[in-house]
Amino acid sequence: MVCTVKEKLTLSVDKEVVEKAKKLGINISEITENVLKGYTSAEKPNGSVYDAYQKLFDAIMPLLKEFGCRIKIGEGLEPVMNKKGELLHDEGVDYDVFLESDGSFYVDFFDTYIRDIKKIDKQDFFSPEKILSNLVDALAKSKETNEEKMRQIMMAKRIVDAMSETLIRKPSAKSSEKG
């Protein structure tokens, strides 16, 4: 049996992210250790920013599927041309990029889904820290939404049960009076 020795590590994480992670039951120490294990033992991407982001997104997708949500992973500015076809440097249209649970990327301005990560400008991606913060926010919101849906479903079930009990009982009471 291999005995591993643990060493204490001090890590600074945004307080709000820590609180949300605790509410979700996420063990930050365990996740950090697993990420560091993966980082130190896995092959490094061949210097490609796209490969690194894709590995991050591949790791995130199971959580998005489990919680039924998506996260904002970037934003950009679509340049605007004047009537002469000249680029207006001071103007543009903002757009957001989302990672969907199926691994596709949704770009809101174009209302389109993209499969190839390389069709997104590298400059449009948020930092990994911002993406992880958005992930925790999305998971927390999804959990709250799902809990509220469960409360509503259970309330609807109680109403249906009460209606069924009342409607089933009344005809049998009338039929016994006639009989």
C-alpha cells in the first residue's frame, strides 16, 4: 500500500466563489488536488491556446450536462463597416460566447452554434479563472432553479392527489346512496 503524504497549501480564491462552492457541496481542496494531479501528470498541449481551452471545456461539460446549464466563456466585438466598406475603429457590436452542455459554442449576436473552437477568436475567451467563476455561478443558479422546480412539482402533485382523492371519493359516495 502506497502512503501519500499531504502538504498544506494556501490558496486564495474569491470569497463569493468559495461560498457558492460550499452551497453546492463542492470540495475545493479535492478539486484543486485533482486538477494539479492532472496538470502535473498529463501531457501538456502543444503550445496551442485552443487545445488548452478545449481540454478545460471537455472537463466542464459533464457538469453542464448534469446541471442542465451553459456558461459564458467569452465575449467579443464584431467590427462594423461604413457604407464604403471601411472599418469603423470606434464602433462594433458586442457579442457573448457560451459553452453548451453538448460541447458546442453558441454566439448570441450571430444566433449560431459552432463546433470548431478555432472559429472563435482566441482573444474572445475569458481567462480560466473567469470561466471557472462563471461555472460556479451557473451551477449554483441551476441548483436553485431545480430545487424550486422540485418544490413546484411536489406542490402540483399534492394538488392532483387531493383532486383525485376528492373526485374518486364523491362518485363512490353517490353510487352507494343510490344502491
